[in-house]
Amino acid sequence: MWKKHWILGCGISAAISAWAATTAMGQCEPILLGAYDTPDSARGVFVSGTTAFVADETSGLQIIDVTDPTQPALLGTYDTPHKARVVFVSGTTAFVADGASGLQIIDVTDPTQPSLLGTYDTPSSANIVFVSGSTAFVADRYDGLQIIDVTDPTQPALLGSYDTPGHAYGLFVSGTTAFVSDYMHGLQIIDVTDPAQPALLGTYDTPGFARGVFVSGTTAFVADYSSFQSIDVSDPTQPALLGSYDTPGLALGVFVSGTTAFVADRESGLPIIDVTDPTQPTQLGIYDTPGLALRVFVSGTTAFVADGTSGLQTIDVSGCLPSCPPDFPGGGVVNTMNFLAFLLAWSSGDPLADWNGDGNVNTRDFIAYLGDWAAGCD
């Protein structure tokens, strides 16, 4: 019996490898679906279900219904005290990095009536927030990484901090490791197993100015101003370059969905890059947004771009993704073999099983894939 299972596992593993190798596509054509002109400058976006949350500088938090992405509609707003730069949503709580006013924590249970829960005044200027469980991590520009306990969001409390050498502009947390894009000092990799005592694991000095970072499996993808860098972080003490791609504009933010990377490239809009082989990133397509693309978030087959004074842009990127994602690892039919293949990849922690693109392979990915698999493909 064990031999039968071993042969089946080998067959599925080979199929997964073939699926990964065939996800590389030719050129794709992203298509504008709709837009919402926020009152100030859209700096950050986070999508939860059918709701987009936009950090809109002096106009604070804008909450937008994107049930129909061709007709985004305002639900509610919350005017934060300084300049809302980035927002991260966990459950019914929105965490806003609000520049000189630090971290603002907002109840969005009723998106038409958001209300303040609590605040934490970070020492410098809150650029980015990333929430994992009951801990908020803030990239605080001149004061590096701030780690804040938000178990009680009405009483956030500092747990610890790590003063990076440069300007902390970007942040991604995967498990017990925080990845900080630190401008002139590249990628800083920090152990946050004990948030009261964060410790440096390793660094990678990118050639440009590290502004944004997204981690998928054992690869960190860095928006490095003049280029897009893919870095092997399987050993975080020895990060190593895998590949790079020179974007046409200024790469400020990055979001990875499966084997496709979406780069917020300022004046050049949204380049879409195939990272099936991270040593050879190649452009699939590009959408030139009307403003300055500052951040991007991808949900399903829609990319949501925080486009500066042009507000929120919703873009159909279905042609830039595998035609039937739950057909894993391919074959043309969604059936039990796809489920078993995903289960094998998921149980081994394979980055391809990071179905929701949050950098972790966990139960949420299993549930997300199960929903897609049950729905099948048209």
C-alpha cells in the first residue's frame, strides 16, 4: 500500500512541477473596469471581500463598495488626524498608518459608520502597517520597526522595536519574520519570534532604493525604485538575489498572486510580471493608470490600484492569471486529482499552495482553494 501512495505522490509532484512550468504566459492585456475619484491622494489600498479600504492622505480612510468593480461606490469615511498612508484590515478592524499621527485603529463593523477604537503615537512617521494575529507591525520611517500589541484595540501597547539603519518604507511579516524595505539600506530581515526582543537575521543591499516588499514562500519580492528584485530568503541569514526586472517607472509597491507579481510603478502604472521562475522575471503586460500608481492589491481577478490624485482604479487582470486556477496542476478538468495535488503541496508547505497570497501556507489557503475548487471553472 505504501508503494501505491508513494507512486501517486510522485506522479502528483511531477504534475505540480509541470503546472508551475506552464503558468508562464505570453503578453496579456489588463482592462480598466472602473474608478473612484477619492477627495485627496490615494496612497494605499486593502480589499476585504467586496469592500476596498483606501488610505487617502489628508482625507483619511475612504471605504468603497466594489461589489461591482465597474461601479465602485462610497460607503463611508473616517478622517484621520494626519495623512493616511497605508491601511491593513483584519476582521472588522482597519489599521491605518497615519504618518505623524502614528497608528489609528478604526472599527469598520458598519462601513457606513466607521469609528475610532484607539491610537498609538509611534516615535517617527508611520509609513506602513501589517497585522498578524494580535500584533501590529509598523514601518516607522526614521525609527525602523515598531511592534504593537493590539489584543485590546482600544489600548494598543508597545511590545518592542528595532531601529533599522535606513528609512523604513515597506513591510511584510511572514510567520515569525519581518521583512523591512529600508530605502538606501535594502532589505532588512528581522526575527520577531519574541516581539519584545526583535533581532536582525540578515540583510540584502538592493541596488536601488527599497520601497515595497511582498514575501511568498521563500522568496521576497522588492520594489526597488528603478527595478523589481526577487530574493531568495530560504535562509534568512543569507539572502541571495534570484533575479531582477527593470520596470519602466519607479517601483514603489508590489503584490504577488500565485506566480504573478503586480508592481505599482508610479508614473508607469501597473507592470504585471511572471515570476514562475523568479530567476527570470518577465513582463506579461502593463496598464498605464492616469495618475501615479503608489500601491496595489489584487483580489481574485481584479487589481485595485491606489493611483494618487486619480483615486482608486479597478483593473481586470484575468488574462494575466492562469485561466482556471483551481485546475491545479492542470489537465483541463477540475476534479479530485486537483484537490489531492493541492493537498500535497499545502501539506509540504510548497509556496504554490499560498493560495491567498499572504506569504504563509496555512489553513486559510486550504479554505480559499477549497472554495475555488468547489466552484470549478466555466
